[in-house]
Amino acid sequence: MALHFELVTPEKLVRSQDVHMVVVPGAEGDFGVLQGHAALMSTIRDGDVSVYATANGAPEVISIKGGFAEVNDKGLTILAESVA
Amino acid sequence: MASLKALKIRINSVKSTQKITKAMKMVAAAKLRRAQEAAEAGRPYAERMEAVMASLASKVTVGPQASKLLAGTGKQDVHLFVVATSDKGLAGAFNTNIVRLARKQALELQAAGKTVKFYCIGRKGRDQINRYFRGQVVHSVEPGDLGKQVFANAGTVAQDLIARFEAGEFDIAHLFYSKFVSVLTQEPTQQQIIPVPLPESGAVTGAAPVEYEPSEEEILYTLLPRNVAVQLFRATLENAASEQGSKMTAMDNATRNAGDMINKLTIQYNRSRQAAITTELVEIISGAEAL
């Protein structure tokens, strides 16, 4: 059960890996994305993305600025303006 | 025939020129690697952006309320050419190739009765375009070192462009830059950035209904200006890599030419030296015979 997660900024491809869950700071509230999530497109507010590599592990926190997230059948793609 | 001293000076001068071009070639090679990496690292973002734009644009109906950035102004009279070049020369035909493509397109449009304005990024391009199209350059910016560009710079330019578009200064904007194919090949490229070109219908198959947060229109509204910035940034990165590639080739040629020149001059120098010695000997011998 893995979700393909990609985090891209204009400068580079920051992450491209399979993870368990990602919590995204959406413009209308945080949302978690697991595998098989329905197609969704959302703008993002400045905040932290929590990447859970495994179900019980501690999350890896990446703070990002601006951008949007897209979930489709291939996985989750976050296009951020910059990564701290 | 030039004097021996003059030849010697000439040879030395060409030699030091060769040293400079050789050093510049090395510097370009080192910078090229970094610029190439940056250009390649920037491609995924621009590609994903395009994909997202395409899927969004195909779902939103183009109505009278739709953003002008998507639907256009409904006219095609005034074209704005955003010509991205560099601030520095000594890079072979890098700047000239971009300007030549822009000029060709501009002349075609003008022949069709349209108005063409220029928005120049980079000093070299501005100078050349000013020569051909006096008074048609509406604005120009100097980006400085292409290798040290950040996304924020592209954002500033994009905001300026959008403000001008909303003020009705132009109907269609095209972006000209040099696409980095390989070290030896850089391709001058034209791309329409405003309004956003719609993908060919049928290319996108929206199988699953997509949820939008907040709404489709709001996402599109924030996305459209960012797309312009992303395309500009991509052009800057591609330009940076192309410039260094072009500079490397140009400097390599210059170094080789200087080498050829040094060989030719050295032969000339040795011949004159020999001729001078022969003349001197003849003088001494004929002087001795006369006694």
C-alpha cells in the first residue's frame, strides 16, 4: 500500500518516492492523502507537509510556501513555490 | 614585409588572446554543467504545470466571465514579443539567433497589418532589436548573470506582463528564448504565453471527476499568473544553459583560430629572420671579396 508522492519546486524536483501518507496544508484546511484517494486539486497555504513513510513511523516535516497539490490516479503531486 | 620586432609583438599578442579565450572556454564549461543541471531540474515543474493547466483548462468552459489570461481579449491586433536574451556577448550567435527568429516573426506579423511591441529581457537583445524596430520596445529589464536567477525574478516580470495585459497594452504575448538541446545545439524557440494556449481537444481524458478546493475558478485564477511566471523561469534556465554552451563552442573556435594564426605568424617570423641573416652574410662576403 504505497502512495506515489512528488514534491516539485521551480528549481528542482525535491522528492519523488513512495510513501504511506502525506498531510497537505490545503487552503481550506489540512488533508491527508492515502493511496487510492479520489482525484483532487487544491491550492496550498504556507505551511508544513508531513510525510509518513510508514504507517507508524514519525513524520518527516517539510515546510513549503505557496503552490497547489494535485491528486490523481498516479499519486500526489505538490507544486510548491519554494521549500524551506 | 613587417619588421622582425613587429612580428614578435604580434605573435605575443595573439598568444595572450589565446590564453584568454582558453580560460573563458574552461569557465564556460564549468558554468555549463551547473546551468545544465538547473535547466534539467526545472523541467519537471514546468511539465507538471503544463499537464495541470491542460487538464484544468479542458474542464473549465470558456465563457464571457472566464479569465482573460485563458480566453484572450478577443482581438489579435497587438502582439507583444518577450525576447529573452543575455546581458553579455562573446557567446557566438546565441543572442543573434534568438533575435533573428523574433525579427522574422515580427516582420511577418507587421506585413499582415498587426502591431508588434517588444519587451526585452537582456541587454544584448534590446540593443539589437532597437536597431531594427526603433521605438517599438516598450520595456526592457537586465537580468544580470543568467546563472544566478531565482524564481522570484521571473515572478516580478510575470506580474509586470500581466499588469500590462490587463491595462490592454497587448492582446497576445509570445516568448522567445533559446532551448538547450545539447552543448552543440541550441534551438531558438517561440512560445505563446498569453493567453494560455489550449491543448488540442481530445488529448485529455478526464475519466474521474476531480474535486476542487476551493473552486475551479479560484484555482485557475491563482494558477494562470503563476503559469506565466513558470514559463518565464523555464526560459531563463534554458537560456542560461544555452548561453554557456554557445559560449563554450565559440571560445573553442577562437582558441583554435588563434593557434592557426600563431603558426602562420611564426613561419613568417622565421622566414624574415632567415632572409635577414642571408642578406647580412652576402654583404660580408662581397665586402671581403672587394678587398
